[in-house]
Amino acid sequence: MINTVNIQNLAAEKMFCPFTIQSEGGMIRESRRQVDKGGHAGSIYEVSTPDGINLGYYNVASTKNGEVVINNQQAFLQLSYTISGKKSYRVNDGSNHLVSFVKQEYNYLFLPEQRIHLCWEPGERLETFEIGISPDLMMRFLPEEHPFFPVLKKSITENVPALMSPINLSLPTRSSAILYDMLQCPLEGRYKQLYLKGKITELMALQLEEYEQFMDRNMKAAGKALKQEEIMRMYMVRDIVVSNLQRPCSLIDLAHQVGTNEAYLKKQFKQVFGTTVFGYLQVIKMGEARKMLLMGQSVSEVAYLTGYKHVAHFTRAFKKHFGVAPHVIRSKT
């Protein structure tokens, strides 16, 4: 799918990072490495399977603007997930903007045979999962009545870039958990290949259903659609919520910060994100908690960092959300 990736610091010389894990000879291939060059430092994990699945995990802190140039030699579908940071895709060798992401967003991108530019900003750490699959594989999964089917079919026929959703979708905790399960997979060889394929199938099933429901809600709400400025205001609320997990704001405070009132905030937030502010906050907190536990932090540390004064309260909330106690997740590290 991808032959070469050139990582370059826009203010300095190019750094060349060959994408050398293409699966060959029916074998799964993977690469883990640390980078520290040209203002970019962090970790990279990439794996490629014989059935055409490519998974990349990138966790990079940058002091300067960064750019990855993907020399794409055949069309593929990119399942793109941003955990933290900001990134954007540019197509036609960087001349046209395709889509931008902020933290806790995802989308599916059809990328034709051409040079694709993935850019990110300095400051907040960029943590992102990128999954590449063949368009044929997606078309086998996708029912003809699904709203993405005609979009993808047209893009494949015309060989032009396309997005599944015109608006990036919020990343649910369940999807985030599947991504980290793949990253932490304890299996090797053929069993790892089978595990990854199963997890990606599960991920697509959840998200294709979610997008279909999202479009249904949008059609029902078409007669009472929010203005663009109201939608952007709710995205501002979401960003404030995500940035204040330890000290959540009250609904009144949130409303004042974005220039609306509590009643409109509750109504419009649910209209945009399909859940309440509290429900969204809880999903993000549990997702962050699971991630920290998998990274080896103690249950008491995670409880504190997610805003719980008492470990017992955190344990109950975590078990209610995931069906297992937090120490069970931590024992996997």
C-alpha cells in the first residue's frame, strides 16, 4: 500500500523514514522504534499483515511543525483516529486540504494513488492510530444501503479523495479500547494476524453502524438544524470538557464560557454528540483511565487523574463501564 514515508521538519532538512514493513511472503511484519530528530521525539509502531491490513501508532511530541509525505502507490482506505493533538491531510501532492482532526476524533478517508501529506502542529503531543485497508475489503463489508457505500463507490470509480463523514465523528471509548487492544496484542505470527483482523472487523462494524445512526439523526433533525456557529460552540464545549477531566466545569460555567445558557447547552450538545455533557465526560474519563492503566499507572493514580476523590468510587464507575475492575486491566501490563 505505502512505499515510502518521508518525515520532514518544515523548518529544517528532511528526515527520511522508509516504510519497510510491507508484508512479504505471507508473513506478518512489524516495527517498533524511537525517534528523536529535527524537533520531533516519540515512539512509532507499525505492523503489516498478509491480508492487506496496515496498522500504525504514532506518539510524537514536536517543537516545530511536522509533515509526513506518503508516496502512495495504490488506492487505499485510511481509518484515521486522533487521540490527542491536531493533524491534517493534504492531497494532490500537498496542494489541496482534505480534512483536519483534533483530539478524540476519527473519520474514514479514501486516498487514491498519489502523494499524500499528513501535517501536524507543535505543542500538544500528537497521538494517532492510522489503519490502512484495501477498498475492496471495505466494499465487501459495506451494505449497499449504507450512506458511505455510494460515496466510496464513486470515489473509487473516479479515483478522487473522499471522506466517509463531512464532519469528523467523536471517538467512542469502546472504539478507543479496541485500538489499544491491538497495540497491546500479546500474540505472535499467524495468531496475531487473526487477532488484528478480528479487532479491525469489530471496529468497522461498530463505527459503520454508528455513522448510519448519525446520518439518520441528522436527517430527522434536518428541519430543526443547528447553525454552523452553534455546532462550533458545542465543539468548543467538548474541548473544554476533555481538557478539564480532573476539575470538571458545571453546566452553568460551560455555558458562560461559550456564550450560551444552560438550557441551550444541554439541548444542543445532545443534538451534536448524541449524549449529555455528563455522559460524554464519563466516556472520555473511562477511556483515559483504561489507557493509563495499560501504561502501568496505579489504580489510585488513575482515580486521582480522572477526578475521583475516592478509589472505591472510581472502581465502581470503571467496572460499570467496562464490566471488569481496573486492577484486571492493569494486570495485563
